[in-house]
Amino acid sequence: MTLRNYLILCAAGSVLTVLALLLSPGLGEAIEGALIAFLSANAT
């Protein structure tokens, strides 16, 4: 995979994640809950 394709893939994933958080309340809450659980489990 070239650097250009990798950057396009990362940008597309970021945009899709942001749209999911904004437009789908249930999915947004699930992602938010997973992020909070991850961060609280790894807090030092």
C-alpha cells in the first residue's frame, strides 16, 4: 500500500466516523462509550 492510498484510507475513515457520530445517535453513543471505557482503562 502506498503512502497516498494509506492517507486517503485514513481520511475516509475519519470522515465516516465523524458522520456516524453526528448523524446516528445510537452508533455515536456506542462509539463514545467504547472510547470512554478504553481511556478510563488505560489511564494511569
